[in-house]
Amino acid sequence: MTYRPAESIFGPPWPARVPAMLYVLLALGVVAFVVTGEAAPSNTWLYIYVVEQDVHRVVGMRTLAAVVCLSALATVVRSGMRGVRVRPDGVEYRDVLTLGLPRVRRFRWAQIDCVVLDQPNTIALDLWDGSRAFLPRVGDRAGLALVLETVATARAIPVRGGRGIDELPESGEIYDDE
């Protein structure tokens, strides 16, 4: 019988989401600029720039506004996909590497030799092959540490630097492995 925790999701910290939110504000500014330019009187510089000079551009102002909005939406979705998921069968983390390439790593509970919580800003997992995997920063580090420590204690995985769990999970949360 082993402990299988309920799935928990820990998203990225808010400072990691700020660039995406600024990009959304920029996209909304571009849309407002185009809409205002199209609604402006025909003798203003804004109307002339947005509507009349649009025929000489490679990409029109409406197309530019649509592309910037879709790009901003994709950036917000991508920034929200970062984080750590604690699943019944293991730990999964998602991060974004350079040039926006995603990285997903999954570790089963049997692969984890030790949960390292004694570092001030990061949480690490010592793996069975002698390597160490650092989990990405999350918004609720204390909550993630508590969940990992609870699972590790219930599954007899050593924990370094934890707060110490006084009681094990409820007996209704322990299931037979299949």
C-alpha cells in the first residue's frame, strides 16, 4: 500500500508573469490606436497615418493589431503553463527555456531518492541515478514544500530541510498499487 496524493498544481510567481501582462497592455494600446485612428475625422494626422497611408504598407494596421493581440494572448498562455504539478504517480514540472522552447520533465516517486528543501529559494529532487533536478520557482513555495514533504514522509522518501510532519495523511488516502 502506498500513498497516492491528490493532484496539486503550483503556478509560476507573479514577477514571472509581469512581462506577459505588459505585452498585453501594449497590444491593447495598438488596438486602441488603430480603432481611434479609424474613427478620427478624415483631416487629422491620426486618420491619415492609420487609414490613408495603410495602402502603402506591407502589413496593414488592422493585420498588425490582430497579430500583436494573438501574440500577446499566446505569451500569457505560455507564461501560465510554467510550474510544478504533484501527481499521484510523481512530480512533473514545466519551464520555458531560451527562445520560448518548453521543457517538461516527469519524475516518478520511485526515481526520487531525497527531497531537498533546505535551500532558500529552490526545491530540488535527488534522483536515483545520482543527479539532482531543481524544480522551477513557483508562486507558493511553502505550499509546494509542504505537499512534497507530506508525500515523501508517507512514501518513506528522505527529506532534507523540511519542517517535520507530525501526522501522516488520512488512511482514506492510501491505496493499493496496481
